[in-house]
Amino acid sequence: PFSTCHAVFTRFNLNVVIKYNYLDRTPNGMQRKSDGMTDISGVIAYNIINNPKVGIVVKGMNGVRIYNNTLYCENTQEQTSRGLIDIHTNFDGGLSALSTGTKVYNNIFYTKYRTLNIKIYEPGCLAGFESDYNLFWCESGDPVFEVNGKKLSFPEWQALGYDLHSTVINPDFKDFTDFVP
């Protein structure tokens, strides 16, 4: 069973660089959280997040860049309703801080079951959101996304203007430990 612990938590810190980590079965992999602060030069890059309950969370932080990561999940939707990437407003302590301007590029998303790849909770978090040049794969069907409580197929996600240059293809990992294609 999962708890709510964070593996990497950068609360109220700007321009944090999170690179070259390997997280294995963490309940909450990496979290960028603030009261509406805007990141200028930080990045989450070149990490492997193996089978988390939630991989990367953007909560009340603007301008978060998520590049060149590998996110793998063998959980079912019953085991987690979270996305490999979750983006939402920070309502903690009476706040109402949106997460705008998130950039998701050149990542590998691999799910065994149809768990969510990217989940955006509130429409306001779509402001400045970009996602493209990613690779998606799901062993048991099409990749799934969610925006404002509505589940979307890959074509529906693309119809919103996201991941137009991305592809759905098996990366043929040699194993699910090192994640070498």
C-alpha cells in the first residue's frame, strides 16, 4: 500500500533543478509546490520514475519544465486515480494558486494498464500549458489523459492542441529496471 510521502519535495523554492534521479515505487515521486510563484530556470529532467502512485506533481507553481524523463507505471486505475504527471491548483491553507505555463517535452510515458499519463485538474491550469515531442505507450490499449474530470483518448488530447508531434509506439525497453530502449 501507498502512503502520502513525497520522494522529492521542493516546496516554495524557485528554479530548482531535479536531474538524474531514479525513483522506485514512491507514493508521490516529485512535487513542485508553491503559492503561485513562477519558475524561470528550473527543470525536472533525465529522471526515471518507476511505478509511482503519482510521478510528478505541479501544485500552485508556474513555469515548471518537465523534460526527458521516463515514467513507467504498472498500477491499474483502481490502484491510482492520479496521473504520471498531475497539474493542479494549490488550495492548501486557503490558497487558490493555479499552476500555469507547465511545459512537458521529450518524455517517455509507459503504462501497463490504462492509467492516466497527464492529469490537469482545473481548466485554469491549461493557461500556457504545452506538451509535445513525447512518446506514449500503453500495453492494454490507447494512452489516457484527463482534463477537468473528463478522460480523453490520445486523439481527443491532440484535438486540444497537445502532443501534435508526439507518437504512440512501444519503446521496447530491454527491461523494466534500467529502461534502456
